[in-house]
Amino acid sequence: MARVLICDPVDQTALEAMRSAGHEVVEKTGMTPEELLETAPQFDAMVVRSATKVRKPVLEAAARGNLKLIVRGGVGLDNIDTDVAAELGITVNNTPAASSVAVAELAMAHMLACSRFLGPANLTMKRGEWNKKAYGKGKELFGSTLGLIGFGRISCEVGKMAGGFGMKVIFFDPYIDDAADAQKVDLDTLLRQSDFISLHIPHNKETHYLLDAPQFGMMKDGVVIVNCARGGTINESALLEAIDSGKVFAAGVDVFEEEPPADNPLVMNERVVVTPHIGAGTAAAGKRVGGEVAKKIIAFFE
């Protein structure tokens, strides 16, 4: 039997599955870093989503205790110091396939919302305004070119969905050679050719500010930018400047450099559709993620 610490909310059916397999499951969500540092060494496994940060001090303390496994419910591992975990002999797993469709659908929703002024049109209608002329000059996805930066599971799903809208799909990813329904190009070509650009990459040293002022300068006038991946991959100040200049028609942003964002002008800009990091936030995705978490923990300790 293993002791499993649940640091972030997980679907209840997953917790029941782990308990049915004989494991002790303890829910302690919303812990401070200090509380996590004290608590983690008492457990054999930890489950986190995106909120809990598992950094070197926690890992070192946990390794001196009983911790053998960390399961990240979701895709990105940037909230876990994976190199340190590997050095300490702690296994780190994630659930990359479980939330792909949910995140992809949100990316498509952002493209549509940006193209048809859904945010401001909805808000002003509720105020009793009828701004048909102001919001009647939107963009169509049909016949446009979508550039996907990164071409992993989520991005592939976006590409499939975009094909249904009649979009041409191109992608940049140094780790993927080819794809059946999308054309691989270099980053500069993608920036120059795309009418819509959607990011699907982790945030690390290589991807920090991958889109900055020089990259915005290479883009078509009136491009739409969507980021449902990670904050820090786009320079937010450069994005605002590109919006104000008209280079960027609109942007859909689900992730931020600082979360939650504090006094971030992106949030208040009428040309930016914002959501609070809800890419995997569907009931169905939550069940799939929880199911994968439970399977990985049960299999590891068998």
C-alpha cells in the first residue's frame, strides 16, 4: 500500500479507484510552499495539477522521506523540477493525452472569439448597446492559414479541427519531421505566411519570448494570436504594442507570465479575449485526467 498525497483537485472517481486498489489517499489542496515542504516527505506519491510547484527544496526533502512518484495531471511539467527529481530517483509522470481535446477546443474557441468580436459584442449587448457596424467586420477562418508553433498531441488536435473549418495548416516544430494533414515549415516562414498563429509549446529557456517584437514585425498585418500553452512564451508587452499598432488583429490568451495576472493591460484590452488558464477545464477532461492519474499510480506500485 502506498500513501498518496493529492495536492490539487482530482476527479473523485480517480480517488475512489486508488483507494479500491488499497492505497491511502490524502487530499491536502491549496498548501503553501512551506506546508508542502513539511508534508511531502510523509508520502510515497504526489499528485499535482498546474497550481502546485514542486521545486528543488521540496524534492530534496521528499527524497529523504518516502517519495517515489509524482504524477502531474495534465501535460506540462514546468511546475516540477524534473532534472532534480531524476537525480534523486523520483519518477515523474504526466497524462498528456487526457486533456488534449479540451485544450484544442479552447484554442479554436479563442480563434472564433477573436475573429468575430464575441467578447466585446457580448459585453456591449448586455449594456443595451447595438454596435452592429463596429463588430460586423470580422474575419473568417475558412480559406486562411493557421500556423501551429509546436506540433504535439494538442497541436495535432487543433490541426484536425482547423481542417474542418477549411483552414490550411502549417507547423513549426524542430522535433517533428512530418504530418499527414499539415506542412512543416521553419519559424520565419510560419510567421510570414500565417493568418492565425496558435502556440502549443512548453515554457523553458529555448521558448522564452519565442514571440517578441522582431517576430511580430515579420507577421502579416491583421494576424490573430492564440496562446493556450504557457505564459512566458510570448512577450506580453510586445504583443500589446503589436495590437495597438494594428499588426495583430486580436489575441486569445489563456495563460500569462504571472498567474493570476495582476493589473495586466492585456486583460483589459478590447482586442484580447482572456480566460483564466482553463484549457483542460471540462468535466470530461477532468474525468480522463483523473482516470490516467489513478492508472499510473496503481501500475507503478504494483
